[in-house]
Amino acid sequence: MSTPSDQNTSITYRDAGVDIEAGDALVEQIKPFAKRTMRPEVLGGIGGFGSLFAVPKKFKEPILVSGTDGVGTKLKLAFELNKHDTVGIDLVAMSVNDILVQGAEPLFFLDYFACGKLEVGTAASVIKGIAQGCEQAGCALVGGETAEMPGMYPAGEYDLAGFAVGCVDKANLIDGSTIAEGDVVLGLASSGAHSNGYSLIRKLIEKSGIDFASDFHGKPFKDVVMAPTKIYVKSLLALLEAMPVKGMAHITGGGITENVPRVLPEGLTAEIQASSWTLPPLFQWLKAQGNIADIEMYKTFNCGIGMVVVLAPADAEKATEILTKAGETVYSIGRIRAQHVGEAPTVVV
């Protein structure tokens, strides 16, 4: 039963678990990170109700391409390891790589960070990673939302979502429609598991009992399993300026066999040669720990190939040269051929 003094006590938003001052402190901390990502098309700064961005004048018939994604259960490992400095890069990569495959140059990015109680240091570390990802992609971090929601998340945990907008001239839009028999399939090396398959990865880590600090092929295992998703934007934009690309596929959830078909015209199959690249140590370890069948590996993980590019045979050598010069590790991993009756649109042999 309440007393008169209880009824007269003034209750604040902070008493309910929301610290507006902490949110203001976070905004001040992240402003320098965001400033480094600015582009001349950005109008205004961080902190407004909306973010303003002028379409670059170089586009003659601009088509806006948008994408949104998260980091998935890789965040669970970030909480367990208290390692928050790279998941922001993952967040940016998942969206900018997606819009890139349609030929779009990422222009700007917004993030959504949600938690039960705002820990300014943790949030700043995450958002600093987001800014680093934006720098790698050449897009501006123009704003976002930090939501403190008591009771929604366990202590020390948070969720992330990201939103990217890019632009491509209508004439340069890539949709895979020109892909034909005989075209070459190039694979660009991944930096690790990227941000996919982590529900299975976490299960295998638990099953193995591996020490996160243990040496794994010259690096601590935690650094290998938490390696941020590779951002392919600058190298592939350089390729697109030099030659026509028929199709691209970002190898995310669903692995190689489920993502490559998304850009193939009906009646064609991408025949991928597994022997054309070496399965990286992390994936070899995962396969062994779970006794995972090859077909399951290729539809769950990127298996060392984070991006696929389809080109005319005459362009393959030059494309490999351009991408290698831009810092990519490139493999010729297959060919496009006619699809057999009842066959999947992508097969790994």
C-alpha cells in the first residue's frame, strides 16, 4: 500500500531505466567517427530528425537501390567475448555488398542500435566500427537511432540493423539478364564466415569446447571466428568502370548454392568447381567438427568465396587483373552452361 509521500515522489524517465544524458553523450562521442565518412552530397549533420543527401550530379538517369540487414547471431559471440569493435563493419558490409551487386554505388548508411540499458562505451565501440565500414565502402554515415528499452534485452546485450542507399544509372543496372552459356564465374575470397551460419558455428564451438584464446593457424581463434565481413565496394566499382559485368552475387545466408541462382536467367546453371580454390581452415574445422556434408557446407557458408562475378570469357583475364590490383584474391571458379532437366541452377562439383 502506497503512502502519501510515495504518491508525491516525482518519478523521472531515468527511474524507468532510460538515460537521456547517456544518449546525448553517445552522440557527442560518435560525431568524429561519422565526420570521417562525409561526402560532399551530405546536407546537414548528425542529430537532425531526418538526414539529407543530394543525388550526385554524375548520374544521368539515377536509380536508387536500397538494402537493409543485421548481423544475426554473430552478436551472441560478441557479447560472450566482450568484443564489439568489428560487428559494426559486419553491419555495413551486409547491406552495401547487397546493393553493390546491382551495380549501385553506396551513398549513405543509417544504423539502428537497440539495448535494454545504454552502455556508452560499448555503443561507441560498435558505432565506431560502423563508421569504419562506411569508410571502406565510401558511403556517408548520415544518422541512425539509438533505442534504450528497459526490459527488452538482457543486460549487456543489444541488437543492430543497418540501412544502405545507393545509386546506379539506369543504363548500368545489373540484373543478370545478359548472362549466357559459356560465361565465366569468378569468385572473390571472403575474410571468413562473414555474418552467416553463426547459429551452427556457435553450436559447433560449444560442442568442441575450443578455447577462444587458442592459436588457430597463427591467430587467436576468437579473431578468426569474429573476422569482419569483407566489403567489396571499391574494388568492384573499379571493375564496373572498366568493363561490363553481367551479374554479381553476394554470398550470404544460403551459401553459394542458394545465392548464385538469384542472378541467373531461367534455363542456365552455374557449374562451380570446388577444386578451384582451397577451403579455408575455419571451414575445414567447421566441417570436421560437425561431420557436415559437402552439400550442407555449400548451402550454409560462403566456404571462402564472399562474392561471385559473372563475365564474358573475353573479359575474365582483364577483370582478374583489375580486381587483384584492387586487393582482391580472385579465383576462376566455374562456367555457365545449359541446365539439365531437374537440375539445380547452381551445382558444386
